[in-house]
Amino acid sequence: MMVRYEIKKVLGRPSGKIALFLFVCVIILSLWTTIFGDEYGDLVWVNEQGDAEYGFAAHQKLRKAQNEWAGELDEEYIADIIRELNRIAATPEYNSTEYNQRDIAFHWQMGVHPVRDMLYRTFSPGLQNFDYYLADTLSPSVAEKFYSQRVELLRSYLYEEDNEESARLSNQEKEYLISQYEKLEGPIYYDYHRGWYQTLSNLTFIMLLGTLVMGYMVSGIFSNEFKWKSDAVFFTTYHGRSRAVSAKIKAGVVLVSALYWGGVLICTLFTLGFCGFDGGNCAIQFDCYRSFYNLTYLQTYLLYVVSCYIGILFMMFLCMWVSAKTRSAVFATTIPFILIFVPNFFANSTLADALSGVLALLPDKMFDLFAHLKYFDVYDLGFTVVGSWPLLFVIYSVLAVILVPVMYREFRTKQIG
């Protein structure tokens, strides 16, 4: 009853209703892109006339085209895809100077486009030096090097090229990255997987903005007793310093958990239902080529939703503790904003290289999935080398657990104002 009462207090306030409305709007906005597409993204089908199409029918056409090429990317199959790209590259449409004609040629490539992306990245001069049109001019004989060449690109990037990442990594960390690349031996499975990619993209958007909204909702759970001048009554009741404090913490957990898992469930079922459930067993490298995490889309999705949940619990507990400590909901509301957006300022500043090791372990990375998959954030612990993602799991799980008794003690020992 006490937990329910605390939840009603949060949702009953105008600010709570506004926050709930904003959270729903964030979900709707992310799903809107899934439905209507993005001319600069992947949610588009280019038809036989070279015109872009969006919506459910467009997704189904793309799904059908890529499902026709589904299979294990062994040497023979990769060679067949290269021959198909060579055939398209020899057509008048591909070599035309007119955009519409080139879009027609692009239509012919859409069934194998994710593989084409991996081909030009694999056989380009460097890991960071791409030649987009290279995939259309490759010889089928290079298919045998499809997996080994990716490892050689990384080795050259780490040991031969002059770059910031190579300079900051130790030899042990470099060898760890190379060994991770070598584990992707193949043949990996190719299939239509836009549904999983879009689900992960939508969740990233929802969680980054949704965390701000949830922080706003829970920031007043503790401080409002002082704002409303009801702390004297609250602390003098029989269970005011025990069960009532516990009820506030539980209310925060229940409220955040309900919003989080509700948002995850809606986003996942809608996006996969709209785009297709296919491709959960495809390697994440189709969209995150540099990733040293050898995961499928399904594995990545499961790890990500757990990662976000841990991160949100930590953020909410921190907001509630700051609220109890300062007796100010306003200041507590700024905590998620500071921890999510301020690190981006430093990441784009001249201090980015010097602070890279610290920035990779800040809580905003719990919500920004593709930052983990894009960068070589690894740490030499002496006895082993690990990526930042496992460390983030451990660090913020421990901190979230520690914050529970800390905030309980903080509010329970508050003096009546």
C-alpha cells in the first residue's frame, strides 16, 4: 500500500503526468522513423524505376530481396556475390551520370548490399580508409581472403599506421584485439537483419532521452517531503524513518522498471513486427564492421537491454540520493543530463585522447550501444585484457547496489527542517 501511494504521488502531480507524456512521445517518435523511413538511412527500398519507397511494403520488398541471398558466406558464395556486383557494374545504368539511372543499378544491389559493405571495407587500403566503389571491381578470387584480410587490416592499423588509437594501446591490448578479430573465422551467416538493427537503434534513442524523463520523475520522491513542509509529520510517524523510506525506494524501482521494460517491450515487438524478426543469428559486424565483440544481433540485443536497465537503475538511484541529500528535486533532475551529455562535450574536445580511458567508462556508455561496438575501448587489468562493456556491467551493478543502503541511510537520518 505504501509503495502504491508513493507511485500515485509521483504520477498524480502535473509534472509526473507531463514526464509520462514525454516518455510516450519519445517512444512514438522513434517508431515513427521505423514506419516512414529516413532518406539518409537504411529504412528505404529503391524500386525498379530508381524511386525511393518507405513503409511496410518497402520493408517487405527489402526483406524478400535479401532473403533470396541468405546463406553462409563461405568462399564460393562470396565469389558468387562479387560476380553479381561485377555484372551490375558493367551495366549502362551503373555507369550513367544520371542519378535516376544509378539508383536503378543500386536497386539491383540491394539484395546483397550488407555484404557489399563488408567487401569494400575489407579490401580497402586501410581500416579507416574506405573506397565505397571498390566492392564492384573486385575479382572473385579474393573471396578466399575475406576473413583473413580483415585481421590483416587491423594488424596494419595497430602496428604500422600512425593513428591515435594505436598510440594509446599497449602491445597486450593490441594482441587482444587481433585475437578477437581472428575468432570471427567464418563462414558467418547472411540474412535480412534490418529489424534487429532498427530495434537497437530505436532503443538507443529511447533510452538516452527516456533516462532524462525518468530522472525527472523520481527526483522528487524524497525531496518533496521538504518542499511541501511535510517532513515534520513524515519523520514523526511510527514507520516514518523505516518502512516509509523503504517504500520510497521501492516505488522508484517499480516505477522505473515498469516504464523501462514497457518501453523495451513496445519498441521491440513493434519494430520487429514491422521490419521482420529475421537475422537474429547474423553477426553484428554487418553494421559495426570494426567491432571486436563477436556477437549476433540477438545476443547484442539481450546484452544491451540488460546494460540499459543497470544504467537506468544506477541513474535513478543517484537522482534519488542527490534529492535526499540536497532536498532539491531541481538539482537532482540535472544529474542524468550531466552524466549523459557532458561526456560528449569532452569526447569532441581536444582532451578526448587524454581522457579516452575515462570517458569509455562513464555511465552514458551504458545507453550508447554503438559507441561500444565502434571503438577499441579495452583495458589491461594485468592478468587479462577486457573490453569496456564487461567492465561497465560490473562497475554500475556494484554502484547501483551500494546506492540503495546509502540513500536509505541518508533519508532516514535526515533532520527535520
